[in-house]
Amino acid sequence: MPVMLFEHDVPVAMNDGAKLCINIYRLDKPGRYPVLMGPNGKDTSMADAPA
């Protein structure tokens, strides 16, 4: 099973200067992988997320 890294509250600068904090889940090995971006509420459990 691949090892996953979890980075919590990584700041990312937006074009307007605002900074958003994101969570990043990624494989612990070099390479290019597809990205899945989810809705707002990054720390909400899936049971509480709207459909």
C-alpha cells in the first residue's frame, strides 16, 4: 500500500493577495499525479458535507 503524506493548513496566496489554507494529501514518492479539488469546508467530515 502506498504511503500518503498529509499537510494540514498550507497557506496559498490568491491573485488578490488573500491567503487560503488548504489540506494536501499526496503520495510519498516523486512523480506527477492527478489532483482532486473539493468544496469549501476542508475540515468537515464527509457525513456533514452537503451533497
